[in-house]
Amino acid sequence: MKDNKNMGTAVVTGASSGLGEVFAERLAKRGYNLKLVARRKDRLDSLAEKLENKYGIKVTNLVADLGSETDLQGVVNDLSADKSITLLINNAGTSTLASVTATSTEKQKAMIGVNVTALMLLSNAVLPLFIERNEGVLVNIASVLGFYSLPISAVYSGTKGFVVQYTRGLQEELKGTNVRVQLVNPATTATEIWEVGGIPLSALDASTIMETEDCVDAILVGLDNGELATHPSVNDQQLIDNYEDARLKLFKGSQHSKAADRYTIQ
């Protein structure tokens, strides 16, 4: 185990299950002290006890619903004041997978609240310290649905599209510093978000479902390798490179003062 005196504190949101729980385990093994954020106190307490006993690190639990404005502000205040934080993994998320007209306004707002607002405000909480110290790591968990929409994912894809572009913007903003920002785009992963979203994992093609441990391990390898964007389940690197190339070419091709010829009135 690495010397945790040098690792600082890693914050993991959505830590009571799924990717967040595995992140906590892997980071504890690396020697980080942990600050775990989730709604379910019993699960957090059990996880904290296990990790402290196994790895000899310190775990602090913040029981909070990041969809609650009051709870979110409490976490923001805590993170803003904690100078030991060296890593934040914005993993918490929620989904309702259904058509917009079949999804209540409350559920649509909940997706925006957790997936967008909380991620942004928690990033805001740690970035000033990272910039001041010229060191720190921010990992934002987006999704392949951040650049692709299904008939049942309009709002969810919209929230993850925000994470994609927000994270890219932060990367540009922090160029030339030692603050690192990783964008992660997992595909189907065996977590509770599917049940929450209304689609059981049993309804999906088993060959497309990645285990949480495999996903987290891939993300951390990508982080260790200095990747700006990590796609845990994409084997063909050329697909990623082609997408990036086309994205940049499309932006460059948009920089003209006149309408495209196809829009000229004859």
C-alpha cells in the first residue's frame, strides 16, 4: 500500500453502491483517505468500517442527497473548506429512462439536479484549491449517452451531454497547469442506475453489460495513462480518434460569416 500521507483525500460521490463503491475500494488500496458522499448511511458506515480496517486509511462519510439543495450546499461547504482533498470523482447520477411526456417534471428536474447542478457545484468547490496548489485531479463520469440519444433518454442524454462539454471546457481552461481533468464515457454497466431508471439489467443484452470492477479499473488505468477522455468499453482506438477529428473539423468548418451555399435562396 502506498503511503497515505502523500495521497491526500479522495472524494467519491454516489459511493454507497456501483461504481462509487468500487472507486472507494480501489482508492483506499492506493492509500488515499476517503470522503464518501451518498444518501444511504447504513451502506456508507459499513463500507467505511471495512475500508478503514482493511487498508488503515481514514474515511469520512457525508450522508447527503445531492438532489436536495440544502444537502448539496452542505457538501459544497465541506469540500470547499477541506484542504486535504487531492481528487474528486463526480460519480453520483440518477436516471429515468422513458419518453419526456411520460416522465414527471419532478423526475426530469431530479436528473438535472444530480447529474448537472451537483457535479458543477462540487467541481466549483475543489477547483480553486487545486488551481491555487497547482495540483489536483477531477474525474467526471459522463456516459456514451452524452453523445447519443435514445427515444427514452432525451433528458438523461441532455444531462450527460452537459457533463461532456463542461468537462472539455474545464480541460481547455486548465491547460498549462498541473490540474488534471478526466472525462469518462462508460456504456452499459452493472449498476443500480438501470433499476432506478425503470429498466432492469435482465432486459438488456448481457454481452453489452460491463461489470463495475472492470469499468473502474479501466477508468483508473486511463487516469494513470493521462487520458483526457476515457471510453472503458471501446476496443478500437481509431473510433475514438476519428470522432475527435470529425468533431474538431466540424467546429472549424463552422467558422464562416455567411450561410452555407445550400441555404442560399435561389
